[in-house]
Amino acid sequence: MAATHWTEREDILTLEKECFCTYNNGGMKDLMAELEGTHERKEKEKIVELLAKELYSYNKHHCASVYIEDFSMQDARDLAHREFLRRAHLNWDDANTFDLHSEEAIDAVRFG
């Protein structure tokens, strides 16, 4: 992400928290329901892109309590990659796959 002023950084964290919380964002809840399950490693970039599009759209349509005017699609991809790492778990039985879950613990902390 481009260098941001610290107050912008707080806004980015708020946007990320509100968008990626399935308790708060019905679009994210639907997306996680669609993506939940086992995936091949080659699907990672596609999933990150879907998460990024959700985040970018969430900001663009002023859905969060903050709006970031200069928020780029690359910024969204960077945050979506972090979100992917929070929710994806390597499948130890098959290293070519990972499991993606709607992590209730993540969402409970974000919503609380």
C-alpha cells in the first residue's frame, strides 16, 4: 500500500474491519458461503481478487463508516491478501489444497 498518514491508516483498518466482517457485511457473508470449503492452491489469486473486489466496492459505494477517497484496487488487493491469510488453512493431508472458512472467531472480534 502507498504510504498513508496515520489517521488514514486508522480509516483503512476500519474499512477492512467493517467490510470483511461477515456479521456486518451481507456481501462478505454471501461470498464466504460461496467460497467455503477446500480449494486447490492455484485458486488463491482468484479468491484474493474476489475479496479485493468486495472491499473496493464496499469503499466505493460508501458502505463503511469511513470513506477513503484515494483507495486503489491495489490497496484492496493488499488487504484482501491479508484477509485470505487469516481465513485459509493449509490442508496437511494434501499440500496442494487449502481450506477456506468463515472464521467466526475473527468476525466476533471485529463485530464486538
